[in-house]
Amino acid sequence: MADHIKLICKIFWSCIYLELPRPLFDPTFFNAWMVLFLNILERPVPVEGQPEDPELRKSWGWWKTKKWVAHILNRLYTRFGDMKLQNPDNKAFAQMFQMNYAAKILECHLKLLNAIRIGEYLPDRVVNLILQYLSNSIPKNSMYSLLLPHLDVLLFEVIFPLMCFSDNDQMLWEEDPHEYVRKGYDIIEDLYSPRTASMDLVTELVRKRGKDNFPKFIQFIVGTFTRYDEAPLEQKPYRQKDGALLAVGTLCDKLRQTEPYKSELENMLVRHVFPEFSSPAGHLRAKAAWVAGQYANINFSDQTNFSKALHCVISGMRDPELPVRVDSVFALRSFIEACKNLDEIRPVLPQLLDEFFKLMNEVENEDLAFTLETIVYKFGEEISPYALGLCQNLASAFWRCIDSDNGDDETDDSGALAAVGCLRAISTILESISSLPHLYGQIEPQLLPIMRKMLTTDGQDVFEEVLEIVSYITTFSPTISLEMWSLWPLMMQTLVDWAIDFFPNILVPLHNYITRGTERYLTCKEPDYQQSLWSVVSLFMANKNIDDSDLVPAPKLIGIVLQTCKGQVDQWVEPYLRITLDRLRGAEKSSFKCLLIEVIANTFYYNAPLALGILQRFGVATEILTIWLRMLQEKKKSGVHANFKREHGKKVCILGLTSLLCLPAGQLPGEVLPPVFRALLELLVAYKDQLAEAAKAEEEEDEDDDNMDDFQTDDEDDDGDDENADETDGSTLHKLAAQAKDFRSYSDDDDYSDDDFSDDEELDTAIDEVDPFILFMDAVTAMQASDSLRFQSLTQTLDPHYQGLANNIAQHTEQRRTEIQKEQLEKQSSTTVAS
């Protein structure tokens, strides 16, 4: 019978989860369901037939039925417990549910929790679901008033015992410490854990109803500490002390912000946490490390206390008990982030790293790699003597994680996450040694097997992290090795097969191959890199089913080729122009149109007579120039220019139009010259202003960074919310996600779009050393010298506004000449001194 009821419950759960049939919410029909559910909750589970084994018992039909009922009631409460979140169709039903059932469910849940007080069995998952319901009830005044009379019993006789170290914890600690560690740091386990639900309830209670409950709960914790201190050694309540430390660590944010507790935190650590680093109970040594890590960033009045805690945590990495070592490593991350004087750690850094890798050989956990990442980030170049060994160990750890992830056991998820952590740590190491390029040649062979394997379909879960490693090595190695070049075909094939979402990530190493290995890119025929790039770019650009936003790297790659290989890829100018023009005709998004126009500008800069001749042969030269000039003139409602908002885009346009300016009178139609010249003047002024604004913003950002240390937030709300005015964590996340989506999807009417600014703006290009102001003035001077009548005719068409812009540019160009000459002299001087 239990199995039949359980099946019915699952069907009902599926219906409300998927929000399917409206008949379920017919009042008569629904009332019948609720009578059944409440009856199932209240009815005692039959003793007969109940398994003795706890593992079998929790899967027994009657307990599973109670679990599904609790699931359903939680879902109903989440959906209909807050009137503010209801649409008009649901409001009447939600009101009926709150009036008739929300309180009854709460009463049933409190009766069920009584089993914990008297030592009876209640499955962990059922406890977890009940506590979730109670947590969601705390912000609502009507529900909280029902909960209030039971709150002391709930807190101190149910919740706190659940937070304490248990018999099951002790058994797992002794019999399978690896599983103990895995469960302790597994976010999936947290979803079902009564302890996590207890911590969440206490946190919610303190946050929403802290005025009445926070002092009372802290007083209880202090009392637990006192009883522990006063008890003789053989009678010390170790498990209660463990629960009290868990509570203190859980409430760290609140305690760090609230007086009088805030000023007593250091004393609390010294009196109640530090002694447990040497406790005979291993679980207390582990908990001491964890709590110390939670408070590592408080302001210690006595710096020796910080040092003592740090060294206790470091010592914990050599503890005989595995869970203590793991908790110590995770706590170390907080101490390193908070450490103001790295001399505290420098003397023991080699031993520290040794302990790290011993632990990584035992445990697969991404937090281990994240802690190592923090160490590398903090010590920067100082980590260079250990860089090779670190990468070797991380590569070995990565393969172990991948092997475990390919198995069928329960550690799959943790293995995958740990593998990502290893690759992230490797990337941080590669970044930290960027000023020591010779080290990359030593590290590269250790990482090549990972890159070769994971740049295929085998690496879909870690593809982005592997591409980052490829980017670092191709950016900072003295030269790009043939082994690294062998990755090009892998990336291109993967890009075509399934990885178009990673096109922006692949853009970075491809840029490096072309700009840092130009000779090989141009001359190698096996494989033919030029043909390979053309095949992929033309395939994507010709595919009308691929959205413009997914194609952004394609025109950027064409620009990189034309800028880097100037004068050496004439045969590709026409094919690249053809696919660009084809895509331009159907392009809708203005930012993508700008990138396509920049390709045309790059062809002019590459070889203006050749590019213009091709456009004239296609019969579109005048049309394209008209479109380009119109886009340059377009402005938004706010008055800012609508297109070419990136510095790089403006510069490319300037170089392209200036190259047209240099053409003889016979090649560039006379009627085109004046609008091109005026557009250039406006572009140059806009580019100059944008550079000045960027420099100013950078200065202000540096000042803001200096002031951020004093910034704090406090999201506490002691008074609770008005009836039904609370928001669940889920709804908050949905709102944040919606805001992020809004930010990402700015329309073309907005002043800024994320398409206008991207990381590749920071990539070195062949035009970085070209000063557009000097190039323009040199072109003007050359025209004046070679064709004075044409120059005179051009300048006479300028009205006072454009004459003012021209004078402005002329003055700025002279200033730039002086600045560049000064920079060159300083560079020569520093080179001489270095020699």
C-alpha cells in the first residue's frame, strides 16, 4: 500500500513541479489531496516490517511516502506561500492555501521533529525538508507567531543537537575518512543534509528575527563553551563543543558586524578555538581549523594571535587524521588572503607545497586547487622556483581526477570539479611567471598531453580552462614551439564540430599563432594554416543560421591577418572581402556591422589600391563608402556616436580612411574626398577624447581601489518582513539573473553594449605602434606637396567647425611627435643602462 501511495505522491509532485494541470487546484479536488497528505504526515509509521538497518529503513516505502509528502508540501509553500509572487490567476488559490493549510502543515512538522528530541528515528531527508519549510516560515509574521512558542525547544533541543558531531559522523570518520571529507564538501550532500538545513534555519532566524533570537542563541553557545571548559578532561562534551563551534562559524558574518560580539571575536578565538588545535578529539581539531579560517580576516589587536592561528593551521596540514588536514588546507586559503606580511609564510613555503601535494594525492577536491591558486596569486614571481614542480603535480592530479570522473562511482562530480580546479591553478601559475618566459619551455612538455587530449571532444567539460593554458603558453613563451603549433588543427576541427560557443576563447591563441609565429603561418603548407583559417572563417560567415553575435571573432581574425601580414597575403584580400560583403548585406546588429566595416578598413590599410580596385570590380565601392560614412555620422538620442565605440575600431577606421586619402586623384573620385576628410577629422578628435577619458578613468579606478578596503555591507534585517513581503533565495537569484540578462542584451538604442568592449581589446596587434595622428598629418602633408591644387580645393570646402578640428588635430599631432621622441630616448637610455 505504501508503494501505491508513494507513486500517487510522485505523480502529484510532478504535476505541481511542472505547473501542469489546472484541475489539480480545483478547491474540492485539492482539499481531498491535502487531507490525504496531512493524514500521511501525522500517522505513525508501522513498526511491523520496518528494517533495522538505517540505510534500508530510509528507503522503506512508508518513510519514502512521508518524504514525498514533505516534498510536495514544500513545493506548494514555495509556490503559493507568498502573495506578492502570485499572478492574478493564482491569487485566490494561494490565499486559500495560506489560510487553510500553511499553519496545519507547520504544526504537523513540529510534531514530527519531536522524534529527534526523544531519540526516535526520522530519516535525514525528511528532517531536511521539514527544516526548509520552517526556514521559509520565519519571515512571515503569521507563521512566525505560530512558531514562536516552540522556538526555544526547536532551537536548543532539535536544531543544536543536529549541528553536533554524531555517532554516524564518528563511524564514518573512523571507517572511511575519505568519504567523510567528500560528504563534508559535497554541495549535493548539502541539499539533503539535516545539519546544513539546521545551519540555514539558524542563519535565517538571526537575519530576519535577530533582535529577539540572536542574543539568546549566542548566550546558549557561550554556556556550552563554559560547560565544556569547566568539565573534567574525561567528561568533556566534545560533541557539543563541536556543534557550538559550527554555530559560531556559521554566524561569522553576523558576529563580525554586530556589537558587542564584534569586539570580542579575537578573545573568543583565543579562549575557545585555539585550545582545540591540540584537542584529543580529531573532529574538534578539524572544527578549530575551519572556524579559525572563518575569522582569519578580522582585525586582530594582537598580531601574534593571527600568527598563532596561522601556524596552528599550517601544523594541522601534518595532522595524522585526513579530515583535519583537509580542513586546515581550506582554512589556510583564508589566512593567506588575509595575511599582510607574507614573511610569516615564506620560510615554510616549500614544506607547505609538499604537504599540499601529498594531500592532493589522497583527496580529489577543487578547493585544494583553489587554495593553491591563492598561494600562487599572493606570492607571484616568488613561486617561480616551484613552478615546474607545481605544474607537474597538478597535471598528475588532473589525470587522477579525470580517471575517477570516468568511473561509475559517486565521486564523479567531485572529480570533474577537482579537475577544473587543477587547470585553474595551472593557469594562475602560468600567469605568475609571465615575466620569466624561459620557464614556459620547461613547463610546456608537462602540459602538452592535457592540451592534446582535452582540445577534442574528451575535453568538453574543461575546454575553456585548457584554452586559457594554451593562451598563456602561446603568449609568454619566447617562441611558439612546433608542439604547440600541432594544437592548431585540433582547435580548428573542434571549433567546427561543436565548440563555436568557445570561438572568443580560441581567438586568443589563434591571434598569438599569427602575430608571434607569422613566418610559419605564412610559409607552412603541411598543414596549411592560411587555408585552414579561411576554411573555418568562410564556413561560419556563409552560414546564415549562425547568429551574428557568435561570429564576432571571425572579422577580428581577418583583421589580425591583414594587419600582421601586410603585403604578404594579397591572394586573400579578395576572398575575405567577398565573404565580408555577403555577411554585411544581412547583418542586423550594429556592433557586428561595425566589425565587418573594420575588415574593409583593414583591407584599405593593407593595400588601398588593391582593395578599392576589388570593390570597384564588384560594383560596390561607392555603396560601401556611403554606408561607412553614414555609420560614422549616426548618433544616439543622447548625442553620442552610435557606432565604432571601441578605441580599436576608431583606430582601424582612421587607418583605413587615411590610406584612401593617400590615393592619387585618379583612383579616388573627387566627390568622395571631402566627406572622407571630414569624417577623418571627427574620428581623430573622438579617438583623442576617448583616450583621454580612458586614462582619467584608470586613475580614478586606482583611487577607488585604495578606498575599497573600508567598504562593508550589512544585509541584516532584525525586524523581519511584513506579511508575505519576503523573497526566497530562489526569487532573488531569478531577479539577479534577469538583471544580468538585461545588461547583456542592450539594444542598439543604448549607449553601450557588451559587444563593444571585449578582452581581445588588450591583445597586441601590428598597428599598436602606428600613431594615427601622425599617419594622418603625414598623408595631408604628402598631398599638399604632391598635389597642391587638390589640397587647396579640399581645404576650401571646410567650414569653420572643421577648420577648428583640423587645427586641433595638427596641434595634438605635434604634441604626439614630441612625446614619442621622448619615449624613444628614454627607451634607448634604459637599454644602455641595462647593457
